[in-house]
Amino acid sequence: MNYNEAVSVLRTIPVFATLDSPSLKLLAFSSSYLSFEDGEALCHQGDPGDSVFVVYEGEVEVSLVLPDNGRIHLARLGRNDILGEMAVICNLPRTADVHACGPLKVLKIEGDVFLQLVTGNPDAAHGMMRVLAERLLRFTEQYEQLRRCMPDPVVP
Amino acid sequence: MEQTLFGYIRRYSWREQIILLVMTCASFPFLYASLELPKIIINQAIAASNFPRNFYGFEVEQAQYLAILCAVFLLLVGANGGFKYFVNVYKGRLGERMLRRLRYQLFTQTLRFPIPHFRRTSQGEVIAMITAEVEPLGGFIGDAVAQPAFQGGTLLTILAFMFAQDIVLGIAAIALYPVQMYLIPKLQRQVNALAKQRVRTVRRLAERIGEGISGIEEIHANDTAERHRADFAGWVGTIYDIRLQIYRKKFFIKFLNNFLAQLTPFFFYSIGGYLVIHGELTFGALVAVLSAYKDLSSPWKELLDWYQQKEDTRVKYDQLVEQFRPAGMLAEDLQQPVTGPVPRLSGAVVASHVSLEDEVGVKAVDQASFQFEIGQRVALAGGPGSGADSIARLLARLLHPTAGAISIGGQPLASMPEAVTGRRIGFVGSHVLLINGTLRDNLCYGLYNREVPEAETVDERGRAARSSYVFEAGQSGNTTSRIEGHWIDYAFYDLAGPAELQARVLETLRLVDLEGDLFSLGLRGTVDPQRHEQLTHRILQARSVLRKRLQERRYQGLVEIFDRNIYNQNMSVAENLLFGLPVGKGFDLDHLGEHPYVQKVLTDVGLRDDFFVIGLQMAKIMVDLLRDLPAGHEFFDRFSFISSNDLPEYQAAIRRVEQAGFEDADPDDRNLLSSLPFRGVPARHRLGLMDAAFENRLLQARHAFADGLPETLRASVAFFDADAYNPAASVQDNILFGKLVYGRQQAQRQIGALIAELLDGLNLRAAIVDLGLDFNVGIGGSRLSVPQRQKLAIGRALLKRPDLLILDEATASIDPAGQAALRAALLHDERLPGQVWVISDVQQAHGFDYVIIVEGGRIAAQGPAAEILGAWSPDAVDA
């Protein structure tokens, strides 16, 4: 993949869809093009959250290591999915492990570049807000469903 | 600084002014003689006939006499020129010295301004005042006394001559002077008022420009360019009006002068003519007076000009003085370098009824009283706007209380010299400013308090240069400390010497968690093998060990080894062509396309045009990407092939090439654009502009380049050689003898770990970290990340081992785990006795001894941490 293809990949991603063309090109130009082999880690839980990944080929698995060394699978993301943006926005360490499932290609955007473009551009900031709000909405719905499935908690 | 301009001139230059005056007076007889001599030559040597005659005891013929007089004339011309030269140089030097002194004083004053004053004073204004506005002052000071003396002297001489001819005519000549002397100052005062207004308005204009530049994003983001243009137009309009009025008045003064000057001959013709008709004055005398009057007008004009200039300068001076004397300036002696001992701080820090009120009466701190001991860990708890940050700044004496007082160990903080507050107190805020220099400079910044006299080690010429600098600096009242001197007083900071400082630096870097970062930076640095033979030898050892380790499966595909016969995707096109790196100035990587030898090699393999085509495309992409970024944006430094300064040049070149057509492009544009592809790294930039055929031909070019390299250029390239250290390549590239592969995230991590392991095994870590200290942080530290800058600022404060360390949200941008670790490490460090931390939430006050809660500028509660934490727990709030 080269620079021009990266621009078109980024354009299809909801968070960046509203970015103007120069910012999008800048994003494509300043990001790194990384490839991973099956099972290789993109990041580990607790790593500093300093970059955002955009998958453009292959799939990743997001998982959590439990204190007893067990592992729970959280999500599987694929083409045109974005990950790691929460850690960058909140200046938090990575909250989960991310591994490649099969050969994987991603664009890696430096955290500060991401923040500058997203905060420096009202449209992009709005796009980002919408993505996060949608995610929150989804989680709230899931939480509601879960709560309905659970027996009523006993009041202490 | 003196209140008035002439007070200033008297105080700092009276000796020089007297010398100038004496020299000016001494020149008068010569001037007079040189005016007199032509008359003698004509009347007595050329036109006379009584020769031979006696000349000082010698019999001389006419021709001889003429020759002697002409020789004297030549001597006089030389002497006059000599006087003029001396006086002018002397005046110039005096003016420049005074200018230097004035600027130095103004800057010194600026350093003493109360910090809140900078909120009201724009940077642009201060810069304009110290740079441009003082400039004419220096010139005037040279002329201040000599000019009126010279012109006045000339004037008096001519007047005396006129009075000698005829008293009435003499009186007529100066009859109108009183009128001029009365009218002109009156008019001049109006001009002065306008000049004052103009200076003020220009300053406002500077402020508007500054606002436009710093707010450029807002302007773009809000489409307010037109509004700013209108505002600007308004201000330049005001300046236009003022200047026009000044011109009108100035030229009216001129007109009046000219008119009055011409009025006098009217008197001569009428009164003088009348006198001649009646035989009371000879015709010759009238002609002499008339011609003398012509000579009179020039010095008189000069005197009036001088007067106008004096008034102009006086206005400027008054305004400078007024601007540079804000209320609440730090007393001058508190900022002077001290030579005596600087006491350590100990005992109780007591604040009693401290208030801080800004100019409009808002109290940021209101009647705060508290007390703690140096040796305690104190938390100042309060969110933004609570006043906790102001209290921290008051404790560091960056702000001065408007009421109440703070004392440390019984000594009032307000009267401590900056040598005490600046060295014994360490303050780090959330906003960090780094100086443009190396990491080492920034880390040791807090130790650069004054120049330390050192043993004379420089040679004769160096010493002479130094002493002349010191002499000149002294003549202008500047400090004689030199920035190139030695600035670290090791003994003062309990250090035996550079080696111990180095150890403390390393320890500090570990404490603030920067050691790893510096290790990485050190790996990117270069080493001179001649100076560090041992180090480079060990690095070569590391290379050979690494070579074997890279065979392991987990390292496969992470490093692209240098191979003379393979095109390396992970190094720049320039490196690919050279298969090495340039040394010295023989090959300039930024202008490689212009080098005749490179051009020849590329032409031979048929790549000249390809470079031009690719360069043009690259330039278009870069211009397209970057044209909307503000100049100096950090993206230029980090990502661009083209710096923000050069961008317009490339834009213009693209336009010209497109107009002229590819074939007829200007050679300069061709060279400029052909140099761009050299900077691209194929695997990193992936612009997709170079294909396999290009790569093959570049490999041919590589061989041709090395084979045909002329003897004179041999030393300009450090070729990659598997058995030699490459002085131009980074330490990392030397260890790897290859490049990390860009597309593999593991490359950085895994190979980094491997390199670290090898270097640790060879005991080289400290040496590499030391190299990292030479990394240039860029303007304002722009080449470091924000957390790195903050850690560096904390390290800077720790390095001087302050008795009282004040941290105002200084760790905010560090990641939470790093923050917690740093806080724990600092709070447990016994070598940092007093610590005050501003924290936003009382709940974070674990680990502190004493807690002060600030709300709305007042102390809401204070006490030992255990008590306060108990009382302010969420349960207590609920109850």
C-alpha cells in the first residue's frame, strides 16, 4: 500500500470521514505502515497509549489478561476498524492486549498527531464524539440486556 | 535609569563628551586656517610680484613660495580630515557604547519586571522597544554635545566677523533669531506630542501584528481575516494621520525658518543699501556681510535640526523610561550575582495573612496563613481557580504578595536575593519552557547561575580576544560574564567535578524516568572514532555479536543489513546512492542533486530525468500537504522533506516548471527539485514513485559512484564497511550495520531490547546515555514529547538539590502509572527535604505529611495529612 491508497482507506473510516482533504493526506503521510505476522502483539495491556491503529488488511483480536493469567476475549476487529483511540484521548495506558489473527496490515498514527488533527478541526472532533457516543450507547444497551438477564441483586 | 535623557548622557558619558568638546574646539583653528589660506595663496603667492621675499628667515622665489603654501594647505586638509575622522569615529563609538548600555539596561529591567506585568505587556512591544526604538538614541548621544558646540562655535565665529564689519548689520543678521527661538520650541512641542502619540500607536500596531500571528489559527478557524485586516487598517490609518500632521508641522517649521532666513537679506539690502548710499558703509563690507550671512545659515540650520532631533530623542527616551519602570519591580540588588555564601533554607515556612490581588482587585489568594517545616511533604490541594497554584508561585517568589508576608527560617522571603530563591527553591509548573540547546544544557540550566572564573588555559590570542571583550563590555556597563565561559560552580552544588555531576545527571535521569529515552536518543547520535576510540571499538564488538544473534528466528525480517549489491528499502535514496554517508561539506544531503559529480553519475546511468520527474511529484505532494500549516509547525520538522521556510521556494519552482514545460525548465529549478528524491526513504514514505527499474539503475549508479569517485572527494564519503566504524552513521546503525525495517513494529522493540542487552553486557549504557545528552531539543523543546519535556523540567529542578521543591501540577502530562511512580520516588527521597505539591484532589494526598486545602483563594482547612484525610473522606461528606 502506498500513500494514495492510505488516503482512501482513511477516508472510509467514520472518525476521519469528516476530515478535510489536506488533514487526511497529512494523516496518511505521517502515519507508519506496519505489518504483523499471525499472533504478533500490536500492544499489551499497560503499555503507554501513544498511538492509534487502523486495520486495513487482516483481523485483530482484543483480549484481557485476568489476574489469574486466564484470558478473556473481548472483540475481534477487522478491515477499516480503528483501535487505541480511547487510550490516546484520555492519556491512559492500554486497557487490553491486541494480537494479529493471521497476517495483518495496519496504519499506525502517532498519538499526538491524531490529537492535533482531531482537536484542531471541529468536524473531526465531532466525528470522534459521534463514534465515542455510539460506542457508549452500544455498551449501555448491552449493559441493560445483561442486567435484565441477571437475577435482582439482593439489597444488603 | 536616569529620569532624563541629558541626565543619562551626563552620567554615563561625561568624560567622552568632554573629550569630544575639546577635540572639536581644537579643530577650529585648523578649520579657520584652511579657510584663510586660499586667500593668502591667491593674493600673496599667485597675484603678488614682490619676489624673492623673506619667509621665516629664508629667501624664497614665487614658485617656491607657492609650493610651500600649497604644501601647508595640503597638510591642513589632512589635519582637518584627521580631526573629522577622529571625532566621527569617537562619536560613533560613543553612540554604539551608549546604545549597547541602554539595550542592556532595558533587558536587565525586563528581567526584573513583576511576572503579572507580562500579562499586560505584549512581547512584540518589548522587543520593538529594545531593538528598533532605541536605535536612534545611540546616534544622538554621540552628537549630543559635540554637534551644538561645533555648529554653535562656527556660528559665533561668523557672527563675530559680521559684528566686526558693522554692528548694525550684525544686529540685523540676528534680529529674527529671538522670534525663531520663541516660535520654534512652541511648534516643536506640538510635534513632540504627536511623536509621543505615534510611538504609542506603533506599539499598539506591533501588538496587533503579534495577536494576528499568535491567533492565526483562530483567524482561519473563524473566518475573521477581514476583521483583523480592518483593525490593522484602522491602526495604520491612525499612524498615517499622526505622521501627516507631524509632516505638516515639521515642514511648517522649516518654512518659517526659511522665510525668516530670507527675511534677513531683505534687511541687508534695504538697511545696508541705505547705509551704502549715504556713505556710512563701504560697498565691500556689505558684500562681505552678505556672503558671511550665507555661511551663517548652514550652522544655524544645523543647530535647529539638532534641536528637533534632541526633542525627538528626548520623547523616545522618556517613553522608554516610563515603559520600563512598572510598579513592583524586583529590587536590583536581589538579582545581582552574589559572590558570598548562599545560605541553605531550613526551619519553618510561615505565611501570614498573605493576599494576592490583581490590578482589577480580584483576589487570587485571600488572607492565607499557614505554616510548615522544611523537611515535610506538603500538599496544596485545590483545583483550577482555587488559588493553590498562586500560593505555589508565591512560595517560589515568582509572585509577590500584595499584602502579608512569607518567611522561611525566620528570614523574609521578599528580601532574599534571587541567588537564594533561585538555587535553594526548585519550582516546576505545568507549562515547561526549554531553551534551544542540548538536553544537557537544559538539564543543567539551573546550575548556570554565574560565570565561574577558571584557570587560564587559552592561548595568547584567545586571552587577548577575551580581554578586549571584557574591556568593551565594561565600557558599556554590560556584565563581563561571557556566555562561552564556564558556568557550573561544582563546589556550590556539592559536586567534586564534572565526573560527579555526570553521576548525578544519570541518577536524576533514572529518577524522572528519562534514562530509557536518552538511551534511545544516544543510539541515534554519532561518535567521533578518533576521540572515542575505546567506545567505537566496543561498538564494533557489539556489531559482530549482534550479527550472529540476528540469525535467530525471532529477529528474522526486522533488520535490513547493508549490502553493497542490494537496494536498501529502509534507507534514504541518498544513502543508497552513496552506500555511505557524507562527511564534512563535500556532499550536502539537502542539495545532492546539484553536485556535479552526482549529476555526472546519474546522467551516465540515465537517471537524471527520473530524479527531476520524481522530485517534481514529491514537491507537489509536500506542497499540497503542508501549505495550510502555519510556518514553523512541528509537523515540518517531523515529517516533511521541506522546511517551512523553503516551502514558498518550492511552490514557486513548481509553478515555473509547469509554465515553462518539463524540457525547458530553468536549471536552478531542476536542481532544486532533483534534490528532493534523495531525501525519501522508500519503506517509510511509500509515495509509490520509484519502481524496480529505478532501483536497479540506482544500484548501477552506486557502483559507478564509488568506482569513479575522484581522489579529492574520497574523504567526503564514509562508505559502509562491515569491519569499520562509520563516523557519520548513528550508533544504532553502526551496531546494526543495517537499518531497522520500518513496517515492523517489533523491530523497534525487539531489536531495541537486543541492542540494550548487548550494550549492557559491554557496560556501555552510561556512555550511550551520555551521547543522548547531546541531543538538541529544538526551539522550546519541540523535538521532545510533552511528557519528556515535563520530566526534563523536573530533572532540572532536582539536579540542583533544592531545599524546597515546589511542583505545581508538574506531572500532569505524564501517564498515570509514571506519575504515581515519580511521586513515590520523590516523596521518599531524603535528599529533597522540603516538598510542596499542588494537587487537584484531597484524596490524592496520601503519602504527604501536611495538607493545606485551598478554596476560592482561602485556606479551607489545614493539618497533618492523617487528620485531614480522615475529616475529608467521602464518608464524612455524606454524613
